[in-house]
Amino acid sequence: MSVLDLLPLIEARSARVGVIGLGYVGLPVACILADNGFHVTGVDINAQKVETINRGQSPIGGEEPGVAELVARVVAAGRLRASTAVTDLAEAHIVLICVDTPVEPDTHLPLYRGLRGALTSLGPVLRDGALVIIESTIAPGTISGVVIPALEEASGKKAGVDFFVGHCPERVTPGRLIQNLVTMSRAVGGQTPDVAKVMVALYSTYVTGELDPTDPLTAEVVKTAENSYRDVQIAFANELAVVCETLGADVYAVRELLNKSPGRAMLMPGAGVGGHCIPKDPWLLIANARDQVEARLIPAARAVNDRMPEHMVTLTERALAKHNVSLQGARIAVLGYAFREDTDDDRESPSRYFVEALERCGATAIVHDPHVPAYQRPLEEVVTNADAAVFMVAHRAYQNIDLEWLRGALRHPVVVDGRNVVDVNAAASAGLTYIGVGRRLL
Ligand SMILES: NC(=O)c1ccc[n+]([C@@H]2O[C@H](COP(=O)([O-])OP(=O)(O)OC[C@H]3O[C@@H](n4cnc5c(N)ncnc54)[C@H](O)[C@@H]3O)[C@@H](O)[C@H]2O)c1
């Protein structure tokens, strides 16, 4: 049995494809493959999601260009069917696993409940000669230490002989899922060069970016390292912002000039880092090395970024003090709860930690978010009679907010800006007391 036997099936689009995990990553991938002519079966343990998809609707909210239309099209064409039963993948030649891979909150070690569940349920129905590709982000060493042993045990088959394994991590960002899936380059890690060759053939059916064949370990390190790199860069921006506040400098003016120096590309500071990737991928990177290597920079960056929601509380307290208002007992309008602009994804949202910190100080938080269902309510209801408005997310809905109106609605004219949403001069003209991450302290 050779993995290369899959090449003509991919070419003819007669390879049957299974996708396990129909979230922000798995659903668009399943849809794109279906739209490219494959018959795709998507499996998820969330029965409500499965029902929604089979009705031709997307369970993903926020501004996600193209996803709803694509789901409607491929379901109507009969090319994508969702199911809660992994047994429906018994005919699949290729199975992509796109389940969530969080870390344990205290130890920061990988929590592979979803991944192990997917592997142990897939094993018994895995067809001979199948290719299993892990798209989820995993700690380096997981393909050899978890995926292959779990699949071999559950299937009674031998990896590299009876079935084949690869790792092709996703690089998408909510808000740009389809565009990223199609255009971004990919590290394509095959168990052998032939496996990588077949994976490249599969991804070539819809990816216009470069496809770089490699081995699974390299792909595991690349993915977790690229997000760790970003976390470290954001931490630098955040630390510099706090330093600038204390020195009386403006971090945005500093950043603009600093980036004129060759090779510098400082990122924007902000109210914290969230989502299902950047806060946990640095921990995944070091998970299997940390007993031998004392990683210092990566945990330090995590600590700096995790501190930002607390720092937002300090800024809020300072701004309120200008109006002789104590944080204790204050009513704070929190604008934005998603982890980034114009998505409904609120996993590891900095706003959650900000709200918890406010409540520990005896303040009341009233949250607004145009995309997160629990907080979709009129903005006016949230800001009216609040002691301060705090911008935690740069949603488009907040970009052109009428500052005169905001001042009139608030009980005290206090604005705290964690995302550089409000123009400082416009805030001053509107008579607002403005304080922001990286701005001169009041
Ligand atoms: N969200 C992103 O922007 C993004 C970007 C790049 C990489 N990733 C990585 O992709 C992976 C998936 O992320 P996501 O954001 O799509 O997660 P998600 O939570 O949106 O989707 C995961 C889905 O898997 C399902 N699931 C979990 N265990 C299962 C099982 N045993 N069987 C069947 N279904 C199961 C869940 O019900 C859920 O619907 C993660 O490893 C993540 O780090 C995510």
C-alpha cells in the first residue's frame, strides 16, 4: 500500500474527505474542499453546530466574508454533509483533524481532550491507506508522541504502512478565514517525503500561497514558534507603552519614528492578547522541552501581555480620579468583548480578565459587543450614566463614534482607550478626559 495511490484520487476529486472539528478552522476548510469538487463529511461533537451546517447556515458570527455563502452553496450542492458520528468517516481516504487544542490554565500543558477523542474514535473506522492530517496547532513532538501511538492503538494498524500521517498547521485569523486559507503559504509536514507530496497535491487544489514540504516536527515548531514570535513582539510593544506612560512620552509617536530605523517593525500595544492561538501557542512550543530548557523570554512575554487587562484597570482608576470618582462603586461601560475586532470569538478575551479585575475592585462592568451574542444590546443603554467608557476592542462599530454624543451620555466624561480607537485631539475637543495605553499619564 502506497500513499502515492491517493494522488490520482485527489487529481480526479474522487478522494473522499473527512474533517473532524467544524470550528473557525475546520468549517471553512471543509467548505473550500467541497467547493473544489471533493465530497466532504464534517464531524463535530457539537450537535447544534452540525444541525446548523446541515441547514446550510454558518454557525460562525462576526464579519466573516464569504463563509455564510460558501456553507449555503456546498450544502445545497450536496458536497458537504455534517455529522456527529465519526463512523461516517469509514469511507474517507483523507481525514483532516481541526479540533481545538487548549492548554491547562495552571500548568500551561496541552489539554488534548478533543484531539485524543478524535483519534480514538477515528481509529476503529480508519480505512486502509488513509491519510490523516492534523491541522490543529500542537506542541512539537505531538505527532510522534501522541497522534501516531493513539491512532495505531485505536486502529490496530501501523502508521507508514497501513495509514499515513501528516501535520499542516493552519495560519488563519478570524475575520479573514477564507482569504487566509486560500492565499497563505503553508508548512506541509509529511511523515515521509511521499506523504508530504500527497499533502501538497491536496492543498494545491485550493491554496495559492507557497506549499513547503517538510517533516511533521518542523511543521509543529514553525507554527507554535510563529505565534510565540508575535506574542514576544506584542509584549515588547506593551512594555514600551507602559514605560512611555511613566516617562511622559507617547508610544504611538515613538513607534512611528522607531520604525523608520532599518529592520524595525514594532507592533501596536494594546489592552491584552486573546483568542484561541497566541495566548496558548507559546506554551505549546515549550511544552515538551521545558524539563530540559529553562525558557525565559516566552513565559516573560506571556506575563507582560497577561498583565495588560489589569493595567487597563489602573488607567481607568487614574482617569476617574481626575473627576474625584472612586473605582469602587463605579459603573464602567466596557466596549468590546471579542478577542479582536469584528469577530464573535471571545476565547481568552482580555475583556473577560478586565471585567473580573474591575469587579474585584468593587466596580460594576456593563459590557457591549456588536458581535458577541451575550452582549449585543444598544450602545446607548450601556454608556448612559456610566462613569467611564473603556474601549477594549477596535470594532468597526466604535471607529466613528460620536464623541459629543458619548460625552453627553456618560455620567462623567471619562474615556479609557485600550486600542487606539479614539483620536486624542478629537477627545479633547469633545471635552473628554482621555487616557490610553501608551499615552502620557494624566
Ligand atoms: N481560530 C483560529 O484563528 C486558528 C488559527 C490557526 C490555527 N488554529 C488552530 O486550529 C485548531 C482549531 O481551532 P478553532 O478556532 O477552529 O477551534 P474551534 O473551537 O472553533 O473548533 C473546534 C471544533 O472541534 C470540535 N471538537 C472538539 N473535539 C472534538 C472531537 N473529539 N470530535 C469532533 N469534534 C470535536 C468542537 O466542538 C469545535 O466545534 C486549534 O488547534 C487552533 O489552535 C486556530
